[in-house]
Amino acid sequence: MPNFLFDAIRARMPSPARLLLETDLGRTISYGEMLELSGQMAGALVERGVQPGDRVAAQVEKSPEAIMLYLACVRAGAVFLPLNTAYTVAELGYFLGDATPRLVVVDPLKRETVAPVAGQAGARVETLGRRGDGSLMDIAARQPAAFADVARAAEDLAAILYTSGTTGRSKGAMLSHANLASNAEVLVETWRFTGDDVLIHALPIFHTHGLFVATNVVLFAAAAMLFEQKFDPDRMISLFPRATSLMGVPTFYVRLLQHAGLTQESTKSIRLFVSGSAPLLSETHVAWRARTGHAILERYGMTETNMNTSNPYEGERRAGTVGLPLRGTDLRIADPESGAPLGRGEIGMIEVRGPNVFRGYWQMPEKTAAEFRPDGFFITGDLGKIDVDGYVHIVGRGKDLIIAGGYNIYPKEIESEIDALPGVVESAVIGVPHPDLGEGVTAVIVRSPGAAIGAEEVMAAIGERLARFKHPRHIAFVDDLPRNTMGKVQKNLLREAYKDVFDRRA
Ligand code: MLC
Ligand code: AMP
């Protein structure tokens, strides 16, 4: 049966013996094995009651099985819902309650802790363990390798990825088969991926970058990936001679630049370094070029839109810019209030339209409507300008968002937790320059008169509730927060006051 996304992958498949991935432990999976394993896993999902359109949530460590689970969901017509492994059970409870998945797939050690919140959401817990332990892998092993893909049209959902909200709770971005397929196709073309490419994949696979940009590009190019559990500079240097490409967040490049093994010689087999998910400092771009002779290619995207722009493969990769709109994507700069288009060089809201742009937020029609213009452009929340040569520059964010090491962190969520603590009047959470992570989370807190609450108590209280990467790395106590005449906290003043707390030269 026609299955829009998986048919596109099948149509590009190389001979079954070709390598799809190799893990850091030396395990390999060929394209033929991928077809069989994802087919068996799709059969296991169906046996567990998954119907077309059902959500399948997954909070699992990075593994080839997790990729098979993603493909199995696509093939079974389910909607894949990956979740950051750092999320606490409290955070998980919200996602499950909102998305009401049929299944929640976790690592065996998490089964007990996740069961209560899954139960409340009416979901069944499955583990992605090993064969012989009653896990999904076990059920998959009993399934035939041939699976008749469930029919899915271009507009049917393939995945929901949650993006935190500047106000209120996280929103589930609904991504269709066509959203994912169109973006993979255009990126393969733009970045010249072929079956000869070997990508170092060291990103997590619960976000757009590692799951769609990296994995789908490899699948659509019939290429191979060196599938690393996590980013480790020593490993990267040792893998370079076997690879042709690396995709990473700016922190990857910052950390690699500190490694003595990064040289022109050690990177000579690499044809393409890609950076995205957060701004790459011009100084990083320049230093990389000086050390290796390679110009990092920076691109810009987001959960809701996949990738929107890229610096050119051939032609100038301009430091400090995110390049040109991808083929098929319209990008304009508009007045943030009125939506009126602005001219070249003027700073305004970046708005995009195209086959890459999502179908809306899961069960939030009002929020969806509020973020689209009547002519179909999506309001990204990023502020930017287009220069005379058409290059897009991101100059700031219209949304109150911190990006640390490529992870989005919404201050509002942390402020709500801190404000709820006894002895706290109010707080403001800001991102300030951090030499390694780009931005570091800083909390500025006003205590009630006489209250003795200190940084340790704050950390202890939020520790259980918020994922570790969201925790403030610096906490300051003040008498008052600066406010404008409207009473709004002036975060720009706070960012200025605390800009040196993580010394950039550290
Ligand atoms: C880890 N920690 C972080 C962090 N990552 N803190 C803040 N921000 C981060 N990004 C914390 C851990 O909780 C831990 O805290 C300590 O740092 C060390 O943990 P680690 O696991 O050893 O971290 P490390 O491996 O060094 O991870 C850093 C990283 C990783 C940069 C390699 O965060 C990473 O892979 N980031 C990629 C994120 C990504 O894929 N983003 C794409 C989103 S999609 P402690 O105190 O307990 O030691 C998107 C769209 C688009 O944005 O355009 O692509
Ligand atoms: P996410 O919601 O996790 O997908 O994060 C998307 C956000 O990351 C975008 O809206 C931008 O603010 C930011 N982003 C992604 N790529 C870049 C880039 N190359 N430069 C600057 N910001 C980026």
C-alpha cells in the first residue's frame, strides 16, 4: 500500500547489503536488515494494538533499535513521538496526557517509574530491551520480516515533536509525511549527499536535528552513518578519516576546536561540516577555517518547519548568516505587529511558507491560528533581516527562549517552578553568553522579606521536576527586578548586568 514517506525511502534504497549504520560498539545494520527489522517492529506495534493515527511515544536511549522504532511507526501508519531522555517523570506526565499515545516505549529500567503516568494517560508501557526479555524486541523477533506498509498519504502525520511554549505548556508540532520527505529531499540536493557519503551521527535522536535532518538525509541519499551514542571529541577525531561529513550544534565545533587533534590533515576526508540549532559565532567559523581549511556550512531550522535556509554548498558560506532559503521554501521579513512585509536590510520577524512547514499544534487550533498569517506564512518567532545578496541573518529572538548546547529552554517554565517556592516573591530567568553552550541559564530571584532560601534550596527543589539541562547554572538574589513603565520585567537589562557570569574566555 502507498506509504508516502517510507515509499520515498524504499525508492532510494541501495542494494540490501549496503551499510546503513555502524555503532560505536561496532554493530552494523545494512539497508536490507533495516527493512527487515523495521518490518518486524512494525508487526510488533500492530500486535500491541497500534492502529493508524495512534501516537507511539518513545523515551529511549539512542540505539539502532530506536531508529527502527521510528521507521516502524512510519510503516505502521502511527505517529512517532520522541521524548528527551533527560525529561523527568513530572515532565513526561504532561506530554503523555496531552498526546494520549497508545504505547509509551521506554528503556527497561524506566518501566516502573513511567508506568503510573502512562496509566493516567491511558497508554500501555512497552520496553525497548533485548530479545528474550519480553520487550518489543522480543515480540518483533516473532514477526515476519515482510510487513505490508499501512497506507499513508502526504498529509498524514508521521511525527509529533513537542516544543516548549513561551507562555503556558508545550505544544506538539504535527509533522506530516510530506513535511519530512520534502525536507530530506531538498537537503540531500542542497548538500550534495550521495550513496558514497558517511555521516558522523553524534546528535540525540529525539529532536529534529538528529532524527530528521541527519537520519532522513542519510536514508534519502542511501548513505551510511557512524552512529555514536553521544558527542565525544576524541571519538570524532578518530572517526574523521572514515567519514565524509559531520552535522552538529555549535558546541560540537567549539569543543573540537579545543582538541589538539583537529587539523587540516585529520579532517581531509571530510567534505562537509554542517552546523545548526543555535547561532554559530563568526569567531568559531573563522577559527575552524584557519585550523582545518573547511568553511562550516550553517543552516537554520526549527521543530515546526524542519530546515528553512542553508548557506550554499558551492558559493560563499558567509559567517554569521544562515544562508539562503531552501528550494521550495518562501521566506520573508515582516513587521512583527502588522505582518506587513519589510524591505531588504530591515530587521523584522522571519516568516516562512512551504512544504516543510508543519500542520499545526496538536489539539491547539487557536495557538496554531495565532502563529500563521492569513496567506499561510508561519511566524517563526525569530528576528532577522535579508542582506543585499539574499543571505538571511538571525539577529535575535522575538520569543523568550534560551538555547544551551542546542537545547531550547523556556524561561517561563523555570520561573514558574522557582516562583512557587516558599520564600520567593518572583524570579526572572535569562540566557547569557556561555563559552561552551552558547547560552547559560541564569536565574535572578527576589526573596520575601526575611526569607532565607538560598541557591542550594532552589536547586534541590526544582531538581526533581525539571530536566537537568534546564537547571540554572548561576543564581543571583536581588531586591527588585528592573521593570519598564508597563511593569514588564526588563530582561535586556538583566542580560546586560549578568553578561559576564560565565566568562567567555573560561
Ligand atoms: C548536557 N547538559 C547540558 C546540556 N547538555 N546543560 C545545558 N545545555 C545542554 N545542551 C548538562 C547535563 O545535564 C550534565 O549536567 C552536564 O551538562 C554534562 O552532561 P553530558 O551528557 O556529559 O553533556 P554533553 O555530552 O557534554 O552534552 C553537551 C552536548 C549535548 C552539547 C553534546 O547537549 C548535545 O548533544 N546537544 C545537542 C542538542 C540537539 O540535538 N539540539 C537540536 C534540537 S533541534 P550535570 O550538572 O549533571 O553534570 C533544533 C532545530 C534545528 O533545534 O534547527 O536543528
Ligand atoms: P527548536 O524549537 O528546538 O527546533 O529550535 C529552533 C530555534 O533554534 C529556531 O527558532 C532558532 O531560534 C534557533 N536556531 C536554529 N538554527 C539556528 C541557527 N543556525 N542560528 C541561529 N538560531 C538557530
